[in-house]
Amino acid sequence: AYLGCPWASACIDQIAASVTAGGIELFQDAPETSGDAQEPAILATTRALLGFTSPSTNMTSLLRSWVTASPIFGISALEVVKLDGTPAALYLMNSQTLRVNVDEHGDTTGYSQVLGGQHADIDFTLDEIIILREEDPRGGNTYGLGLIEKLIDPITRWIYYPGLEQHSLRAGVPH
């Protein structure tokens, strides 16, 4: 539906472009000190992480893809890869293979990437995944309700009705 309907994809693409348009700016939210005060370690680590997201993308592209996936699937995720306990890289996860693990009360306990076939499923703890979830008016906090899901009926009509109309005309059914 996202790829087949330009008026839906254009809106989502514009949202993602707007969210990431200013880039990312890191600063210390504390009073300035005089002299040669060093940058806090967490800020330096975060700056290094944002400078290297993964070998295949840059931070703006990664965040744009992350923001785009959320309205389509209702949920999107970034995998946080750690090196010696410190975040070292971010990877976009496939939203279609992401499963939210919950306890008996519906609270999220972790995530799984369900690959199927010859590949084993991969389990992630809460601190290994950064989630972006759309609001769900049906309640619950497991999966969100994506914009495309909300628009699936008009999108389906927009995609299939012209073909149905052409088929009907060829079959001799009057307008």
C-alpha cells in the first residue's frame, strides 16, 4: 500500500524528512564552566555513536528509514550493537519480522526478530532495541496502529478500482 499509493507515501516521506531535516545536535545541558572542561563521557560516546551508525548508512538516512517504517507498520526498531557494554553501532530492524514479547499483564519484556526458514529467531532485551511506536486507539502498548493500516480501505480502492473498471468495460458492462 505504501509503495502503490503515492499520496500516502508522499505524506509519510514528508513526515520523515521533516523530523530529520535539522540533523542531530548534541550539547551538554548544564551551565558552562570556565577553562578546559572536558566533555562528559556519555556525550563523547553518543557523539561517536552518531558519527558511525553502521557500515551501510549514515545517521540521517538511518533515522529517516526508522521514522518512515513506524507509520507503515505501526512500530519500528533500531538495534543497538554494543562493544564492551558501550553502544557502538545502530542498525534498522525489519519491522515485518519484529515481534514484541510480553508478560501475562501485557508489559513488554523484550523483542524477537522472527526470521523463519533456515535462520534462527533472534531475541533482544529491552536495552538492545530502540522502539518507535505509533499510538493505537484500540488500547494496548504492544504494537501501534500505522497510518497505512488506517488508510488501507481507501488505498485498496484507489489501487484496484481503475483495473476493475477497465476489466468491466472490456467485458461489456456499461458504466
